[in-house]
Amino acid sequence: MNIVVLMKQVPDLVEELEVDAGGTLLDRAWLRFITSEYDDHALEQALLLKEQHGGTVRVLALDMGEADEMLFTALAKGADSAVKLSGDFATGIDSHSAAGIYRHALEGASFDLILTGVQAIDDLDGPAGAMLATHLGLPYIGVVSGIDVDTANGEAHVRKEYPGGLLAEFTVDLPAVIGIQAAMQPPRYVPISRIRQTMKTASIDETAAQGERIAGAISVERMYKPERAGSATMLEGSADSIAERLLDILTEHGIGR
Amino acid sequence: MHANILVIAEHLKGRLSGIVFEMLGKAHALATETGGGVEVLLMGHGVRALAEELGLASRVLLCDHPALAAYTPQACLDVAEQVIARRAPDLVLIASSSMGLDIAAPLSVRLGVPHVSSCRDLRITAGRAIVTSQMYGGKMLVESHLDLRGAIVSVLPGAFPEDAGRIAREAVIEALPVEGLDAPHMRFTRLIEQSGTDIDITQTPVLIAVGRGIQNRENIAMVEELAAIAQGAVCASRPVVDQGWLPMTRQIGRSGMIVKPKLYMALGISGAPEHVEGMKDAELIVAVNTDAQAPIFGIAHYGVVADIADVVPALTEALRNAHAPA
Amino acid sequence: MDLTAAPFLGIPEYALLWALSAVCIGLFALRIAFFVRILRLAKPESRLHHIGKRLRMVMTDVLVQPRFFDRTSAVHAIVWPVHLVIFWGFVCYAVTFGWSLVKGLVPGLPIPWPEEIPIVATLVDLFGGIVLVALAIAAFRRYALRPRGVKRTVDAGIILVLIALVMLTSLAGAAAGIAGRGEATPEAWLPFAGMLAGLFTPSGAPALQHAFWWSHMGIVLGFLAYLPYSKHFHLLASPFGVFLGQTDAIGKMRADDSAEVEGRFDLRDFTWRELLTPLACAECGRCDRACPSYNSGEALSPQDLVHGLKEHVLAAGPLLLRANGGAAALRPAMNGAFPPDAVWACATCASCMEHCPVRNEHLPLITRARRRLVSHGAVDAHLRDTLTAFARYGNSFGQSERARAKWTQGLPFRLKDARKEPVDVLWFVGDYASYDVRVQNITRAVATLFDRAGLDVGILYDAERNAGNDARRIGEEGMFEMLAEKNVAALSHCTYNRIVTTDPHSYNTLRNEYPDYGLSAPVVHHTELLLDLVRGGALRVSPLSIRATYHDPCYLGRYNGVYDAPRALLRAVGVELAEMPRNRRDGYCCGAGGGRIWMEDRPGSGERPAESRVREAVALGDVTVLVSACPKDIVMFQDALKTTGNEGALAVRDVAELVLQAAAAFAPAAQEV
């Protein structure tokens, strides 16, 4: 099982997001990056499959945010190689362009499976993984939270989540691209010492990102914080007075007897 | 200019999803405004009855094929591509759902048209579509402008009223031939239902929901106490279920349950779109969160900026006193 | 009289004694050699500094054994005199045995038998009798009263019977001697043997005396052979254990010395002193009874953990020795010796170590096991999230470091930024004090007090990180190092004379562990500093009239011996203190330490430590406030007040809140304007 994992850095929502002076982008000054949660799950799923079936895990990322830290962490967790695709991504990149870059990077490569997060919080034009599948002519299924690989038949059984707690199971011929919603186990913890060790001993392959940027397909005119919609009436005061007020509201609505 | 809009329908277990009517209602309004028409693409096998429900559309394009009996991303993608290429609509609407997420972006690549996801609002002005999308977990809104040349928009469930699309009118149905589904690389095998003996939270009128803000498992006991007094049940957003603190049968949202209770009390839930999708239709939404900027306050009817560890015991106590015989 | 001169079945008895001694002493020596070889396989550790302190520890803990005195209950308190008598009786009998043995092995040696010296005979008689009484009490306690944590193993029974037989054969021999001679050894007072003398007829007495002597020697030699194979090996190992005990502050943990992150966990991952721990263990159960997790029904029993290591030493040791320490394939893994749920249940309160009579060190074993689990990523979800938050944001709350000083908003005065201007006192605030909304009021109270006292104080604002005390005790050594390095780097850019902290956990690591990372400034706890300010008159107070009880935070009390400052401060502001039964070194942990606050309780476990503590305070009856000096305590006790339904009965306060109350009573907000 040779698995490619596409990972990316997204703004960390722990920090207050601000819009820059241009009005269409996030203010980079306060921005801090974190690995997209779903991509972390994709890596975990890849590592679980590697543990089960052997093979290699290769991680690909664009040089954005704390890409080095993310890639070294992936190596420390058990990925076999990490590739950083460098380029000018200072103001981010749209998923269409990203998919084009991944396509170039993976052309001629041999792999059985590409795993990536089903989406990211900044995918305005959709998930890159799904688009990459189209570029490579491979099947794609997203919102997946379970994969079993049948190496003998060269296929995978994946479970896709539907609303209402339903799961749909599909059989997919390999190679394929899968958009991971959740790994079958929560992403593993890797101790700091191992990450530091990895930074000393392992290396990240760096290559220039190739592929045309598909600019202008969508023109972002404005980015703004949602007003705290007029709908919510905010209750203030001590916990007890809030509780009394809530009790009245519930009673008004005939809730709680 | 006339805007001809194509809506791609989705259905599960013999029922059209609510989002289909949301999109249909909105598309109809926009088409009417601009003098265009609305077509709905319905893919499936033996689903003519569903087509009948889509009377508001100018035309329902019915693609009936055994290979479409169950939703399969690859087959739907192929069929949708053929249909769109043939009908050349100005705008395509797809649900930003588990199914829509698989096909919207690939369609845009195959057809060479732009795609905007997570649409929460949509207008057409001066021949361009103006799409407002919810990004960064609902913390930012992004307005993008698209030429009406086949652009694809993925619509978040809850963006538009569903009722506007549910107009009882006789549907105009046109069956389209389906080709090229012979050698699929992907086969649907089965549907797995969460079996269990747990209560059915979709049938519970009072839901107390907990999110990341709950901090630790012990606090769930406190919330369960409140739920017991309020004669409701505890449910949760995904992170809480992922921690293993509540079973999957209690998960609300895109990959969990869709609920419409009388009361939905969101405790420590920020209100990411994936979650909101599952509870937006609750009759009364009360949100408690320490972050005054949390998007949940955007859809709640009442909001409290506070620590749930303070509010929950106080409310439990208040309810208990209210119930106690005077 | 030569007891071994006559032949038995044609062989001289002294020859038989030689043979028996050779076998028993040989068995004894073999076992000792085995243990020594095991310890030699282990990692090195220096335990020969502080010789004076070590000798003092031996003088007290071996010769007087004050740690046996357990004042929490009579069932346990009785053990101190009982054990002390048995111990000294044993010493006495060991000397006379050795003496008799030499005399028996070398017939005609021109020295008297020990019993021929009146004072020795009297001592032997007295000890024999008193030890028998002590044994009876010990047996009654163990088998009839059955106190918790005291195991009724076969081993324990054998030992009791053997000691009794040693005493009885000696007394009976002396009694037969009296019967044979018709009187005691001239001038010797033998009250116990005298009582038994009537049992024997003068005619049969000499033969019986001879038989009893042989029985005595045989049993003691047998005991000697059996000893190192039983739990009574503690008798030999524990004096060494005490001498080689920890002389540094217990709050200073050793750095991670594991040679490799991967690989298996085996005996050679331990230091020789750590492997001595199970050998010195007497299985007395004090650690269990002192352990908050054990008492709450968590999976941890410190005693079982130590015992598990011993079983592993016995099972895996021979294999290791046979493989000559090499051959990785032969290295037996730790298997079940350290079950993860037990290892994670520890709150690192150090009560087990504080109460161990033989100064065993449990925490280093737990840390070692935790480090191993962490290195394999085997941490549960909540802990994983906490560690990830430490790594990303430098706090356990997963909030931005930019929000760290948010609690200062709304203070009517400006708190200096120590990064930008020199200060006298640098206040290391700590995570809970900074981020937890339930604790921020206390933090503001401390700030207000400092301001009122005119203290030249500043904080690090965004540059402060969690001090890493708990990360280190979780076993995430790399995280501790990273946090320590960041804090020390931030501090190195500041000008200050001393550090004050509101958090005992931070206090511990800043004071004991940060010096290794380059911190040299003195570190005080806020109660110590406030006491100085009140005593020095900088902070004027009007006495309150409150009756309260004070809870010793583990990392302040047991770890760093700060028992008096908080109490003195409370008295200085007019608080009348009532002590809970478990106070000072017996202080009972709230259950939050060592990362426990971020872990799940075992499903179905019993009363939580904080609940037990709150009930203990309520049971005092006449106190209205439970005072602590640790943010984590505040959080734990406030929860426990709710879960035990004691919200009306007791208030939980930090010492600083009461001091502020007293200061405000003196001058209501006078200086805030």
C-alpha cells in the first residue's frame, strides 16, 4: 500500500480573524496557522492502513503557514517521506490551482491511494482532493470515516457518512482519491522529543510547485465578519438572573411542563 | 439577461432532501426575476414519484437508470456532466451536503466553470451571480461574483426557506437518456443504519446540546441533570462524540442527526456550518458560549455569553424550584 | 557446657552445624548475589552525596522509625511500637544468634555462651516475651481487624510464625535450663523463661534444652535462607534503601534518561535505586492508604505497582542474566507490571513517598512508565488535546496566548509589562490563574493586593507559557523542556529581582527544576510574599472574624515544605484556623495533579479525592470557609461542593481573597482611587 496524503495549513480559529485593508483577504498580521483538522485525520487513516498492510506514506503540502512543522510532525508520526511544494502562496491559493499543482507533482508517481481531508475551512471553491481526482482520472468519494483495503483485489471498501447517522458503503477500485471526514481512530499523539528528533535527522523534499494558477475564475469582492445576526436576544447579568430569564422564556414557549 | 438555472436534486431512502426545495425555491425566485427558467436534474431509479414533487421547476430532467438506484458519486458525476453540457444552464445549484461535496468541485473541473462553495446567500445583479459564502467555520462571510456562464454554486442547507420550493403544481417531467455507466470503478454496496437501543433524538422535543466548550466528560453529568429536569435529552456536536463522551446516536449535524426540536439549547457550541445544518430548524434556539463572536449567536433566538459551568447549574436549580410544589 | 561437642548418629554435632550453616548461608548468599547482579544491570544513579543527611535518615528511619507512627487511626498507630519492638528484638536475637553460631561451630572456643552473661540473658528473655506480645498484636491486627491495604499473604503468615518460633525456642531453651539447674543463670533475671520453667521436669530438661537450642539455630538458619526469598528481604534491603534515599527536593524530577525512544520497556530502563525499591518494600500498605486515587477506587495501588515490579524482577531477572544483559530478543518486556490505567491514575501528590517507612520512591517509577506510554502516543483523547494545546498555545486551555493577560482588563490600575520595564518582583501567573474564569477573580484579588502594597510588580503578558510542571509529570519530557526553554528565554529578557507565583505547580518547577535551565532568581509563593507585606506593614489589614480550615496544596506543602506561611498569613488577617485531620504532610490531594485534571475518572469509581476533602472540611462542623492556595484546588473543590451538595455549608476561597477582604475592611478601596 503506497499512500499519498495531501495536507494543508489553514488559519487557526483560536485567533480572532480580521479582514485586511483591501477588504477581500484575511489580515495576515494576526494570522496563525494550523493543520486542517480533516487532513490530520487523513494522515492518521493513512498511517493506520500502513500499519495494517505495510507500504509507504508520502505527505504532500504546499509551502503555506507552518508547513515545515506540519510535515516534520507527519514524519515523526510515521510518514515515510514529506514533500513541500514551494511557490508564492503568501496570500493563500484557491483549490483549483492547488489541484493543478498536486497533479503535476503526482504525474508519473505510483501510488494506490490518495487521502486528504474532505474539505478545509477556507475551501471557497471546493475541496482540492476531489478536483485532483478528476485531473488524474481517478474515482473520488468524500465524507469518508472508514476504509478497509482489500489488497488482493485491488479495491477499498469505504464508508461514507450521510445525514441522520447513516453510512453508505462503497467498493472503490484502486488507485482512488478519498476525502476523509474522520479516521477510524483519533489522530495519534506524537511526543515533542520525537518531533525535535525528526527535525534533526529527517528531511523534507522541497520542489517548486508547477502548474498554472487559475486566477480570476471567482472574483472575491468582499470579506467581512458576520454581524451577530439581529436574531439573538442577548441575556446579561448574573448566572442566577440569566437562569430566571431563561426559565421565563422556556415557560413562554411551553417547555419544561 | 435571462438566467436559466439548473438544480441538482438529491434524495435518500426515497425522500428528497429539504435542501432541494430550498434551492428550487431560490432558483425559481431568481429565474422569475430575470425572466429565465429552472430545471431540476433528478437522478435515480424508479423515482418518478419524487419528480412529481418538484412542480415549481419549469422542467424536471429525470435520469432513470439501474446504476443510479443508489447514489454513487462517480455515476452521478458522469450523468450530471452530460446533462449540464447538453442543457448549458447559466447557473448550477448543488447542495453543500455529503453528496454534493463529491460532485460539485469535480464538475467544475470537468466543465471548466467556476465553483463557489458554502453559499448562504445568492443574488443576481447586472448579469452576475453574487454569492455570499460562509468560510472559516462561519467566522467570515465572503462575497464573490460570478459570470453567469455555467458557474456552479454549492448551497449550505438552511440558506433559504424550504417552503418556497414546496409548491403543489403539476410537474413537467422530461426523461433523459442515460449513457456510459457500464464500467464503474465504484460500486454502492449497502446502507448502514446506526442501530442501537439509544433514544431517538429526532423525536425528542427538548435537546440540550454540548460542544467543545464542555471541556471534560465530568461536565456532561451536569448537563444530563439539566436535561433530566427539562425532560429532554443530551446531544452533541461532533468533537464531543469523537472524544467518546457520547454515542454517535447523539451527534447533530451534517454527519449526524437532523433535528427539529421545540427547544435546542447549544452549550459551548461555536456553530460551525456542519453543526448548524443539523439543528437550524429548531423552534427555539438558546446558545451559551464564552465567545461573544461565536457564529451560533447568529442563528440563536437567545444568547448568553457565559461559562456553561455557571449557567447550567443555575438553570437546573431554577427549573427544579419551578417544579417543586409551592 | 558444649552443646555441639557430642556426636549425633556418629557425626559430631558441630560438623552437622557446619553443614547446615553452609547450606543456609549458601542459599542466602546465592540470592543476594542474584539481586546484586540485577542491580548492576540497571542504569547508574548517584546516591552518595549528602552523606551526613543520609546517616541522619538511617538514624531516624531505621533506629526510631517515626514514619510508622500513623496518627490517622489507632489501628495504624499501634504498628509503630509493635514494629519497633520486633525490630529491636530482631537485632538482639541476630547478635546472640551469630554469637551462638560461632560458639557452636567451634566447640571449645574460649568465650561464654551469650546466655551465660546475665545482662544478655535478661535482654534475650525480655525481648523474647515482649516480641511475642507484639506478634500477637500484629497478628490480631492483620487477621482480625483486617485494615485496608494490609495483605494477608502466605508469606506474611509464615514470617509471623517463624519469628514466634524463634522467640519460643529461645525462651523454652532458657526455661529448660532453669528447670535443669533448678535456678536461673546466676544473677540473671529471666521473667518470661521463669514462667515457662515449671513446664519441664529437672530430669528431662537438659535434653530438651539441647533440642531447643538446635531448633532455635535450625529455625534461624532456615529463616536466613528463606528471608531473601520472601517479603522480609526488606529487613536487609530497607536500611540500604533508607541510606540511599532521595536527599534532593522531591519536586525535582530527573531528566529523561531513556537511551532510545523506541524499543521495549525492561528492567534496564530503571536505575539501580529504582530496582531497589521493590526489594526494600515491606508491603505494609501505607502508600495505598495515603493514595487519593487508591482511596477513590481508581485503578492505582502504589503497593501493587511496586510489587508488580518485584515480580517482574524475579521473573525476568534470570532471563536477563542468562542473556548476559544483551540479546535484545531475550529482553522480556514489562508486560503487566505497569498497567496503563494504574499509571495514569496517579495525581503525583507524593503522599505514598511521604508515608513510606522505608523511603521508597514510587513517583519515579510512575514517571518512567508514563514517559514510555507517551513515547508511544498512548494517551487518551482529552490528555492528547491538552498536550497539543500546550505545544501550540503554551496553555492547557487551547486559547490563544494573546488572551493570557485578558484577566487584567478592568483592573483599575496598570500592571507593569515586565518585558518592557524593570520590576522588583516578576509575577509568574500560571495557566489556571490566567485563563480559568472561576479563578480570575482570585488573580485580580492578588493583583489588587500587590497594588495596595505598592509592590513593584510586573507580568510577562503574552510571553508567559505554562511552566511545564504537569507536562513533565505526565511524562511528556520534551514538552516540559520546550516550555521551560521558552519561559527561561522570556525571563532572560526581563530585569527583576525575584519571582512570585500564584500557582504551586509552577512554583515547584520554577524553584526546583528551572535552575537546570538557567533560572537563578529566588522564587516565592504569593502566600509567602503577602505574609511579608502584611508583617512589614506595607499591606494594612483589619482582622476578620472567620473560622476556616486550610488545605495544603501538595506542590506547596509536601513538595516544598511551605506549610507555615499560608497559615501565618491567615492568622495575620484574623482567621481562626481549625485543622482537618489530614493536614500538613498528611494533607489530602484534591486529585488534580500530575495531569489528572485532564483525565477521565474511572467509570464507577468511588468518592473523588476532592469530594472526600470537602466532606472532611464540612465534618469539622464549625468552619465556614475551606481555604486553599492553589488555583486547581479552587476549581476542584468548587466542583466537589456542588457534587456533594455542600454549596451552602462551605465556601471555597484562596488565601488571597481573605487577605483582600481584610485589607478592604481596613481601607475600603482607598488606594484604588
